Amino acid sequence: MEGVRYTGIPSAAELAACPGIPSEERMRKGRVAVIECVQEIPCNPCEGICRFGAITVGAHITNLPVLDEEKCTGCGQCVANCPGLAIVIVNKAYSETEATVEFPFEYLPLPEKGSEVDAVNRAGETVCRGTVLAVTKLPAYAGTAVVRLAVPLELADEVRSMKRLPRTGLKKGPEPWVRERPEKEV
């Protein structure tokens, strides 16, 4: 069985039917939101945060968000404000050989601009190496950073995040939720 309900990953059929996916032509014009929200759940922060009116959920809060690709400027406000982390910004006009993909990233440490990272697909599998072009963390993003990667153009529809970086400089020891219990004296 395939699909977000069974695997947590949207299937090709679900993505094809998703009203938040812009056309290939629009993605080749520059930055645009790609809304991969395929579940009808009560959620609409993306509609409220878009000051251009490019995202519509409508009267029923469980409707899938619809993207008006002509109104979308690719500003990225919706990316960090989507609680389901289902929105990325894709720019297939970046260069002749590369595209950019911007995605929410809620792990520490954050990558550094210019670093090379493992770019991953929706399943978390490495598909290529990407170059970090920017890491944006604004107060309006409510603690969520947005990472912009340059990736091979042919993989722009697959790359959706990056592998977590190893934590460095942290003390080794038991996890905070594990406590040692004193042994009972007999």
C-alpha cells in the first residue's frame, strides 16, 4: 500500500492530484511555493500568512490548500508557518544546471552557508549532494529555520530536505528522560 496514510510519504498519485503543486512552466519562471499537503485535515495557517492571496483553503478548514501560481511570489512565508512541514519553495530558473529548493528545518545544528550536505527525498533517502545557499531564521518563522539548497535541476522535484548534521560539542551521557533508580536495600 502506498500513500501518506500508510507510509507517511505522499504517493505519486496523491501528489498528481494535489491542488498546491504549480505547473512545470511556473517553476521554470522562478521561485514558487510547492504545497504537498495531501490530507484533508483541519489546517489553514498557509492561507492566513500569504499576503498575496496565493493560497486558498476556503470555507471548510479541511479543504486542501489551492495554490494560485500566478499570485505566488515565492516569498517563503508559508514554508516556516506550515505545521505539517508540507511546503517548499522551488526555483528551476536558478541556473541551466541547478535549481534551488527551500524547506523548513527544525534540527540543530543548522548548516552553514556554503557547506555541502546530503539532500534527501520525501522518504529521507539521500538523492544527491546540495550546496547550502542560505539559512534563514526570522522571528516570524516561529523558531523554524528555512534552508535553501542548490541541487541538480533534474532532482528539484525529488529533494525535500537534508540529512541532519551530527551534533558536536555536546556532553555524552544518559538521555534526559532516563533516570537511574537506586537499588533497594535488602
